[in-house]
Amino acid sequence: MYPPIPTPFVADGETLDVNGLSGNVCRWMASGLRGLVVLGSNGEAPLLDEYESDTVIETARASVPRERLLIAGTGRESTKATTDASRRAAALGADVVLVRTPSYFRPQMTDDAFLAHYTAVAEDSPIPVLLYNYTSLTGVTLPIKVVASLAEHPNIVGIKESGGDIGFVSSLVDETPDDFSVLIGSAPTFYVSLLSGAVGGIMALAAVAPDECVELYNLVQSRMYGDARQLQRRLAPLARLVTRAYGVAGLKIALDLLGYVGGPPRSPLRPASTEATAELGGALDELGMVTKVGMPVAPVAQEPQRWARRRERDAS
């Protein structure tokens, strides 16, 4: 379970809140999360410059223990910029890079274009690569056959799939090797995706409710399906609010309400309304969620096979 964490800014929305970021990461690392993701969609990655992006990675790495994974978003519109960002991320301590689909020249994003782009990134990256498919945001989709082909590359270890199509998730699982990790970005379909063969999640909900998301994962792994289904139902309203309803601004407000540093989104994104704040507060109250500081660290899940082999090979 990996939360794609927001990037906190000070009140003007234009300056990184480095101290806030560091404090947030320390608190997430006091939970049972396997690691976390910086510079994803919820991290407002397209709105940060390269210096800010590098600062976020460096700051997070300082507070993420080495036995947990730091995944950094390095997707850019050009292959060159993506490979440059991936090399910098590796040098700053990231363990894995998350590479979203380029999409500005949407009609030209053919199967061959995706294959060439991701193969070049994987060949150049010093650390493993996660594909990132988020059709509702980018307007493009990585076809199953392209993912299946890329999954054969030894440095492409998995995919984050952020859609809610369970048939698509099942096909990703069926058409890729067993050690290729399918991770889910849609909290409302997390439970059923795990039943379909997904191995974990990169979900905004895990930033707000890390312990509950880890519990849901553990319940499924323990085959306690009835309890898992009930927990999924309890979490679903909050999941919808921090993703589909209010997006980044709503996620940040939820974190503020829980005692994290959320802060404002960066322009052109707009802050959450007072109505959104009230609705999010109500959803948190409904779950009985309170500020959780100083909780003991839960056991850390095992690292996916291919990632572990890569890290062992690099160490030798």
C-alpha cells in the first residue's frame, strides 16, 4: 500500500512547504504503509518545476527508511525529459520511478510510440520503472498488448492502473508475468481488484486513512473476505470525496482536518469550498477518524519479487 502524497505549499500556494512535507512523511512512516509516492497526480507534479521536483524527492527520502520504497513520478511529455528526470530521481534516492503516459500529442500516441518511449526510459533508468495509466486524466490509454510487451522488459516491474474497469484490471493480470505488479489507483474498486489479482494499491485514500487501507489489504490476504468487503463499504464514501468529487484540493483539506499539513493547491487549481470542507469533515467523523500521532510501526509487507531481485542484483 503506497499513498500518492500531496505536495504541501505555504499559504500563497507558490512556495514549497519543506518542513510540512517532512513532517507528513514521518507520520505516514509511523503506519504500516510499504512506502509512498511523490510527484504523482495528487502531488501536482505537472505544476512543479524541475528544481522543486528534485527537492520533493530529496526531502521525502530523508524521512523514508531505506527498507521502505520511495516511488517518484518522473513522467514528462518528451522521452528525453523523462529519462533525465528518472536519472535525477535515482541519484536523489528514489527506489522506483512512476512514469505516466505522455499525452499532449494525443493522436500520435500509437502503440509503437508508447513502446519506444517506455523501452527507452527503462533502458536508461538506473532504477525500476512502473508504468502509469490514468485515462480519465490524460485522455490516452496504454493498451493491454502494449503493457504485455513492456512487461517482458526486466526493468519494467509493474503498472499503476487508475481506472475503475475491473475487466481491464483482470486482463492486465492475465496478460503479464506473475512477477509483474498490477497496482490499483482507484480506491472504490480496491477490494474487487485485489480479488482479481492486483497486488496492492497507490491510492489517495491511503494518505488520509493509511491504517484502514493497510487493514483492508491484510484482510484480503488473510481471506477474511466478509470483513474486507465491509471495510471497503465503510471507506467508499470518503474515497469518492478525496478523488472523484474534490480531487487534490479535497485531499489536502482532509489532511488538514486530520492534523497533517495539506495546505492550498497550486494555481490554476482552486481551493476546496466551505461546503467541501464540511462534507469531508462529516465523512471523517463518520469513520471515527482522529489525529494519529506516535502509533507503533506495523510489520512491513514483502517487496514484490521482481523489485527485490533487482535491488539484490544492484547491491552485488
